[in-house]
Amino acid sequence: MNYSGIIVGAAVFFSIGLCHPAVIKMEYYWGRRSWWIWLAVGLICCILSLLVKNQTLSTIIGGFAFSCLWGIGEMFKQEKRVLKGWFPENPARHEYYESIRKRTSQ
């Protein structure tokens, strides 16, 4: 039997499950300006995936890389979800959100 498909599937499922709450927390504390962290980690993992000789591990790292790259778009969408009131906003960043609300309402 070949277990690599199940292993890769579980690992990618885990990486998506890890990235989703990380996007929420990063937007809460640092805002969308932290998108570059997702880019850097994603690119590093893409390069690492090319260098790893083990096929299964390379695939897992590649899946994690693209979960991180997907996180860039989710970071911007998360800010919109916060502005709509679907997620709590950080009280320390209230003025930032208000300035965006003023710009978009005009």
C-alpha cells in the first residue's frame, strides 16, 4: 500500500487549519500590513520544496507554501470581514478601522 497520498492530504489539511487562525490573529494584532510575512514564508517554503529530495516531504512543504501564499489574499479579506463586523476589531487599532470606514463611506 502507498500511504503518501493520505500523509500529504492530512499534512495539507493541517497546514490550512494552522494558517486560517494565524491570518485572523495577525490581522487582529498587526493589520493587513503583515501580508509580506505570508509572502516571505511562502517563497522560502517553495524554494525549500524544490531542494528536498524526499518526494512526500517536498510535496508537504509545497502544500504549506501555497497555503501561506493563499494567506496573503485572506489577510486583505480578513480586514474587510472585520470592517463588516463579522470578526472583532482590535480596540488598539480602532482609529485605523474608523479611517477606512470614513474613506469608503464617502
